[in-house]
Amino acid sequence: MSDLGRQRQIVELLRDRPFASVRELQERLGVSAATVRRDIDRIDEAGEARKVYGGISALDGASQGVAYARPYDENRDLAVEAKRQIAALAATMVRDGDAVIVHGGSTCFHLGVKLADRNIRLYTNSMPLAAYLSDHGHCSLTVAGGDLHREPGIIHSPTQATPFYASKFFLGAQGLNQEGLLESHPLLVRSIVDLSLCADQIVVLADSRKLSIHARNVALPLSRIGTLITDDGLSDADARMLEDAGVMVRIASTSGAVL
């Protein structure tokens, strides 16, 4: 297949889905990772899709205001450095002896890794984070009870009350706008609402891409959010919108400096 033929095939694939990883495209097209990355560079330069960490992303979600609930395995490979810096700043908000809730999601996973050896009590409904902490952590760990939902990777019970109260609830978001914290997956909405009642303060961890995504459900209004930790890609207009709503905005620079 010619270079142009492969690139057309990649663009066509993104008409039906929001993201394709380099590994998946290797297998689908039968070429090397280096060839796939060159194809992604050409498509990005042509403005037909967007090069992202780990693969290529469709333009439709941002340009038409449509949000896609990416699988955890795909989402964890996007904006990785920003997520790590956001998690590092979030970890400074936790003091020894604190009880905290860390929700599912890739940015929250990075936070859980930072907190693994801290002298704290940590509650999570995240299957990947619970597995990591069971093998590598020394913090006191409480895992949510209920059914395992492999996608979006959380443990949840519609009837069992959360046996935990925390000073802070850390969570991510599929999208953020003037209406509040947005999610498309109904299970995540229910989980967020339930856990938000079990903490004194709500801290959202979301890289700046999330301010351009609109999902169908408002999980929490902005008035419920105490702090947003994001990266230095946040626009001035979005910063003003959040601050006007009473949300404290903290910026984790991708260079490692706290702004």
C-alpha cells in the first residue's frame, strides 16, 4: 500500500472513532511503528487529524463540541506529562494523616502513585489504582465494594453506601465548562455524585484539553468544585470563567514549575 493509501485509511478510521494508537495502526496496516508515526506526522501537518501522545486523535470532538468517552487504556496515553505534573501538584495538597478519596481515571491514577507510600488513608473505586497500591503501596487502602465495571475501570454498587469520609475528593473529568464537570458515562456520573457527598472538599484534576470538550451529562456544578488543578495550556477566558464561579485554579506547568 502506498503512503497516501495508508494515510487515507487512517483518516477514514477516525471518522468512526475518536482515537487510534500507534500500536493498533501497526497491526491494522502491517507496517512498523516508525512508518505509522511518519504517516501521523503527515496527517497532522495536513490538518486532517491531530497528533497526540501515543497515536492520533480525530478533530471532530473539539471542532463540533462532541465528546467521546475513550476507553481507559487509550485515555491514559494522552497528555501524559501534563497529567503527571497535575498529579504532583495535587499530592502537595495531602498532609500526613489525611483521609482522601481518589476516583477512577488516568490523572487520578498518577496521583495515587504519588501517594502510595504516604502515611494516609486512601479510598478508591479505581480498579487499576487498587491493583497498583496492593502491590506497591504502603498507605492504608480501602477499596470500594460492588460490581467491577471493566470499562470505565471502576468498582461501584448502586445500593451500598460509601463507608468512608474524607477531607478531599480528587477526581478527573471528561469535560469542563460553565455548567460544571461533565461526563458521558452514566455510571461515572452516579459514582461522582455519591462520592462527592463523602468529602469536605472537591478537587478536580483535568488537563486543559478538557475545557474544549462538551459531554452530555453534568456530574457536578461548578459551585461544588473547590479547586481545579490543570496545566499551563488553560486559556485566559477559561481561567476567568472558573474564577468567576468561585473555583480556585492552580496551574502545574509542564516544565515542572508551579504557577
